[in-house]
Amino acid sequence: MPQTAIDHRGMNNVLGNVDQYPELAAIVGAIFSKVRYFSLPSGTRCQTKVMAGGACFGVDHGNRRYIEQNRNKRSDEAARARAGARIVWVIQTHDDRTRRPLSPNKWIGKIEDGIVRLR
């Protein structure tokens, strides 16, 4: 049976494996291990948050939000997450230069099963 292509919603610029980015690996690891506090490789202490009405774990760090896929949604990503895929969305919440909040936030990346993709 042929496999259907996965639509990564425009996030097809593959940057490599999450393990190539130690800070990102620490964030993703903390989200999926459901720890409350964790340290980045730099020693900076961070905290995970319960988001989406308790359905997801996430981390706000720098000008970005990292949030696991909500398994309760009706989407291909949610179905893959229910089947065991580890999906984290990366959202730009603040302008990198001015640090002013963005409205609306921008979906800029996705990590799925360790593969980092950007728009």
C-alpha cells in the first residue's frame, strides 16, 4: 500500500535533527518528559507550562513559544500524535529586533519525531 505524503503546512525547509541544536533538544525533551523545571545547556533555568486548557505542555523561551501538538484536535498532526508521533510547534510571539509582541503570532517551525522544519 503506498504511503501518502505528509503535509507539513509549508514547513518544508528541513534543518536537520533536533539533537544538532542542544537548546532546542532540551526544550523538546522537557515538553515530552512533562518536567516542570529544566536547564538549558547554557545553565539558564526554564519552566514548562500547561497550555490549551490542560491539553498540552509548552515552553516560552526568548521570543518563541514551543508547544506540543494538541491530541484532541481534528487534524492529521493530532492523529499522528495520538499514534505516538512527537510533534512540537514553534511560534514566533515577539519581534526579534524590538521584542514587541506580534499580533497575530507566526507559526515558524515544527519538530516532528526529531526532524526540525522551518517555513
